[in-house]
Amino acid sequence: MPLLSDLINLNLSESTEKVIAEYIWIGGSGMDLRSKARTLPGPVSDPSKLPKWNYDGSSTGQAPGDDSEVILYPPAIYRDPFRGGKNILVICDAYTPAGEPIPTNKRHSAAKIFSHPDVVAEEPWYGIEQEYTLLQKDVNWPLGWPIGGFPGPQGPYYCGAGADKAFGRDIVDSHYKACLYAGISISGINGEVMPGQWEFQVGPAVGISAGDELWCARYILERICEIAGVVVSFDPKPIPV
């Protein structure tokens, strides 16, 4: 009898041309990530070849219950490090059925700016630092902190090594490799000044791709933390003082 891990790791290319596309979008808070998967008849590398899709915006705080359909447009594709093979992650932005960007769709305005000929001619490059904190799931308290208490003063944790200084490195390294596999231009990682706090950098990336890659990297981190049973917070001050 196969184990669950055996089924998760099935290589679809051995038995079918079909692939799985995970459509990813930003929810109503502007920070929560949502996704759902669909089967495609074969591999796709060009976003313009992907079908649009829809979701229930009333369940994500992005549409009223009596008119809840929201349409996903797929502008960016990355390799899927979780399913492997030719399966893909698809970064999407959201529109009304009439084709208008919903209020939380900030990518639409950005795309207008970055596609302007004057901006294209400048070829703007970006490098983005993303700090985050890993939290113990049941108590929402940072890894490496005593429950309900506080760690020692900062100093040994920044870029530190050792069981008493670096907490969650397996998650961090898994994320690093998964982003490289996906095709994200992640350029580095490091431990930050607080126990349980880390940082990764995306870039150099050109134009709007910097934002697409950052959000995909955030999604990958959320999924890895889901597997590890750890909560990730992008809040710069996750613990009230």
C-alpha cells in the first residue's frame, strides 16, 4: 500500500501530459494569499496561453455576497517546487466580470506605469529585502523565544549560527532552494537581529517582475511554513511591546 508521501511525490509526466496550475492571488486584506488549482491539458510557459478563471470574492473580502464573482487574469508563471515536474505556480490579479480591476488590484495600475514607453526605455531594476518572523503555531510566539517571555538582547542572532542563535534555518534554506527552483531571482538570505527573524532578498529584477517574484516568494514561504507547522508573519512588529 502506498504511503501518503509516495502519492504526493508521484511524477505525473510518467502517465499523463496534463499539468496542474496553482492560481495565486492577493486577498482582501492586501497581505493574505489565496490559491486554487486547476488541470491544464498540457505544459504552458506563456501566461497569455493560460485561461482566465474565477473565484468567490465574498469569501475573501473582495466582493459582496449578492455579486461575488471575481475573475483571475494570469500574468506570470513560475515552476512549482511542491508538485515538481511541469506543474506551475501562476501569479494572478483580479477583475470584475466586466473587466474592471477590483479595488484591491494594485498590479493593474503598476502594469500601466511599467509598460509606458518612457519607463520601458529606462529599464528600472529593483532589489527588495523581505524581513519576516517565524512563529510557533499554537501560541503565535517567535521561534527561539521562551513562551510568554523575551529573548536575550540583540547581538548574537544577526547572521548567527548555532542552536541557541539560529531558529528555523531548515525552513529558510528550504525556501531559498524552492525559490531558485521556481525561477525567482532570490539573491540571498540571512538571519536578522531577533531570534526567529529572517530576511530574503529578491533581485535584481526588472520592472513589474520584481513585485510578481516577491509575491510568489511570499506564497512559497507560506506553503513551506504550512508543511512545517509554523506561522510566518510579515509584520515588522509581530509582538506588541
